[in-house]
Amino acid sequence: MAGNRGTQLIGAGAPSCGADPGAVPGVAVAGVRMRELIDAVRSLRAAAAFAPVGGTELADPAELIDQLRGLEDLKSAAAAAQARITVAFDAAQRSADAAAGVPADERGRGVAAQIALARQESPARGSRLFGLAKALVTEMPHTLAALDTGQMNEWRATLLVKETACLSAEDRCAVDEELAADTGTFDGAGDKAIIAVARAAGYRRDPRSVTQRASHAATERNVSLRPAPDTMTYLTALLPVAQGVAVHAALTRHADSLRSGGDTRSRGQIMADALVERTTGTPGGICGVEVQLVMTDRTLFQGDSEPARLPGYGIVPAGWARTLLTTGQPAAGEPGQLAQDQDLKVWLRRLYTAPGTGDLVAVDSRARLFPAGLRRFIQARDDTCRTPYCDAPIRHFDHIIPWHDGGPTSLANGEGLCEACNHTKELTGWTARTGAAQTGTAQTHPGTRHVVDIRTPTGHHYRSTAPPPPGTGLSMTTAAPDSRHHRRKLRHHAKALKYAQPAKLRAA
């Protein structure tokens, strides 16, 4: 591997600017050759770099560095190969759509989703990879050549593509030729240096487009939520610079005022608490929003350590969930100005799982649209979008087997999907079936949870299994006790919790 710069996985030769994607050379990859490369990489184990146990001679450090460099070149070459294959697949899919009589403006739909599944990425990431491949192969041959030869990795090629996205194809080709990354222009340059050079080159070519891009950026303002470690979360707002600075300045002034008055919280804590209070209207931030915390009865009433699940976040500790449910406040952290006497309404909705499967049980519906109760069950069962590798929030509750094909409105035939994945599954050539439809077994068959089998237009199959609800990994004796004594004990705990805590518990 040492010194093997520019390892090729497919035929070399980047197309010129504006080349027809369907004419990309060297897109066929021999299966035997690909397997040889994979096996060669897998054979490079860390243990192989050292002498056998008891030996005294170690591998040459220079050789190990050469191997690292060679593997990095191989990764870059593989990225270039994936770009060419992606564009070739798009051309082949569009050709097949044309032969099938698909209207011109609908050809190629679903290509990005198939790429995402093949690369084990989310649909959003698949769309970005698809766009990157088209830009590299058809408009930026120098950057593609830099990938082939190991002069640039995939991330930095992505930065160049991103910073020239506002340019026309002709101007992008000109910038690509001007920078000529394959000649070593960016040797030793960091990410910020590459971004700065690409922006400057783009502005020289088309200053109006760059200015319009800045104006258009304000339309992309949004607020997003991402999980953070230790039951925390990142609430991120993308705002125009003037508005963002104004919000931060207002929170800073408020924090400085309270700190000067003797508040013992840090500035950051005061700013975070003020943001919550001003947004929700309540100091604690809980204002009648249904949180849908999922936990076992043992965790709630018996102090069990089985973690709970918070939709939109993920797994949370049992103690944290109990404290949140019974007091309306987190189990840990600074209380700040949270109201200690909030009279919160906490509703308990009982969900039952089939023994041995962890699959939620519910009644069917004859309606075409999923009723509210069934949607809540599907939300509790699926947690996030059911498409493999997609963890986007659920926006649509849809039939797996379509209603017009006789699919019932039932828990077994329902799935939660994000908006993009729900539209993708309706495209020609995409089909989905439940596990029961594939195997002929009931959904409550021991050892299985709800399964969806997805088939893409190319005939590839991907399976999606519902995540296990909290507590389903326990033995049946522990997970599903049904003795009369146990039920009496649970009722006793429920009454004690109802009258001892400020929260009001009602059975839904």
C-alpha cells in the first residue's frame, strides 16, 4: 500500500466540463476486483503490524505511516469512484424511466433515496451526496481528478462544491480550472483556507450571484433541535445576522442585570432560562404540550432502572423520567427560576406489548385516515421515520400497503414517515410490505417486532424493524407480571404518587 497514490477503483479519465453524465467512462466495476480491494483492506489489522506475542521486533514506524497515507489515498479514490457510479446510475435510471413512458419532469425521482439506502445514509445525506457527485463529474473535473490521485479528500471536495453552488455551470468550471486542486494548489491548506479561496474565486467570476446568494440565505432561517449528551439538547436558531445579534444582546443584558442584583446562576444559565421562559411563557417551560414520555410501569411505580424514551430525543435515565413526570422538572441541573408549585396535569396512557415481542397492541380502524389514538400508538412504536438510516421526526402516518390496494387502516399496516420518505415510497417501482405479509405469520409472533420490507426499483430489499420499547429486553417473568398481588401493588403506588406529589395523574 505504501506509495500507491491514486489507487483506481474504476476506469480513469474525468469528463470535461458540461459532459453528458450518460457518457461517463469507466463506470463498470468488476465485482471480483472490488472484492479483492475490500479483502486487501480488511487484511490490514493493527495486530499484524506487530511481531507475534513474545517477540521483540516491532514494525517499522515509517511503514505504518506509509500504510496510513496509502489508505487515505484509497478512500479518496473510492469517493471519486462513488461519484462516477452515482452519476452513471442516475443516467441509467432516467433511461429506464424514459423507456417506461415516465414524463420527462418526473424521470430520476427517487434516485437520491436509493443512493442513500445503498450507502447506509439518511435520505437528506443521500441528496447531498447525489448533488456532490453530479457537480464533480459534470462540472468540476479538476476536483474529481484531485480525489482520484489523493490530493484532496471527499470533505474538502464537498467544500469546493458548496462554495461554488451559486455559480453557473460555465463559471463553476472556470473556478475549478483556476484553482486546479489536482496540481497541488491546496497542499497544506486547511478547511477555512479552501473556503476563502473558493469564495474569492467565485466572487470574481460572478459577484451578482454571490450577492443574491447572501440575500436568499435569509429565507432559510429556521429553528432545529438535536439531542445532546446527559438528557440535554441543542436548540439551534439560524437567523439573519442582525436578528441573531439582537437576540443574544437582549439575553446578555438580562443576565447581566440579574447577576448584578445578586443572582447566583452563571450568565449562561440565566440566558438559557430566560430563553425558555420568554418562548413558552412559563418559567419551567412546560405549558400544556404533550411530551409523550414512554416508560414501563416498573420504572414509574417501583423505582426500576429500565430507561425511558422521550420522542424527539431518545433514551433518558429512569430517575430523570420519574422526577420529570412527578414534579415537572428535570432530576438534575439548576432549577433557576422554575416554579416549584406548578400544578401540572399528567396523563397516564396505558400501552400494552405482546409477550416476547415488544410489539404494541391496538385495535384496527375502518377509516381511511388513521384516527388520533392509532396515530399515537404508531408514534410510540416507531419513534422516528421508519425508513432505514433515516432518523427524521415523523410527519406522516401512512399505510404500508396502500389503501387503494386493499391495505387496512391498522397498527400492523401503519408506519410513521418523514415527509420526504413518504413521497418517495409513492414513486413508481417502490413497494413496501409488512413482515406479516412477507412471512405469513402474525405480527405478534414471539421474537419479532413490527417489520417493514422495502423494495426499490432496482430490486434491492431493505428491512426496517420497529425499535424496542423500554423494558422489552427483560424476561417474561419480569417484563409482564400479571399476578393479582402485583396489580394491587401497582394501584397502591399509583394512589400514593397521586396524593403525595404536586402532579395530578389521571388514567387516559
